[in-house]
Amino acid sequence: MIHGVKYAFPAIRGSLIRGMPTSYAAEPLSGLLQAGNEPVPAWADPEGEIRGISIKPLYKSVPKAAKQDPKLYERLTLIDAIRDGRARERKFAEQELQRILEMYG
């Protein structure tokens, strides 16, 4: 999963939108990495807290499901960091996902 997700589900960027932060802009990576001056990746959501560059989620209901389950939200943002992130972001996301997968063996 970790090595194939960016090929099976490539990130599709869009325009500037209101939405929920994802990838390196959301926890747990937002605490480890600083975003630059450019707009951060986000899933479109009319009730969203940020303005960012849209990233098409794995499935259209992802933002709604993520709002209801913080652990799911965390894991999906890590997957987006692998799908869309730069090398450093991907590395941190891979390490965190590996840690989570090992916990649930």
C-alpha cells in the first residue's frame, strides 16, 4: 500500500478552494513540517476552515467520513502526503503509516 498508492491513486490538484487540510497541512504531519507561503493541500468542503489548493480525495465522501472519525482523517491525510507530497513529506508519512500498521499487525 505504502509504495503503490501514489501510482494507483495519483493526486489530482485543482484550483484554490475552501476546505479541510490534508497531506502535510493536517495532523500528524503539520506538527512535524512547516508549510511554506504557498497554499496548502485541502479537500473541498464548503464548511472548511482553510483556503488551499484542492486535492481530489480517494473517494468523494472522504471529507464527510473524516469529519466523523479523527483516526480515519489522520490516516487519509498520511496517504495524501504519499500521493502528493515531496520526498521529505512522503518519508514522514510512510514512517507514520508503517508505525500504525505495525500496531495493528
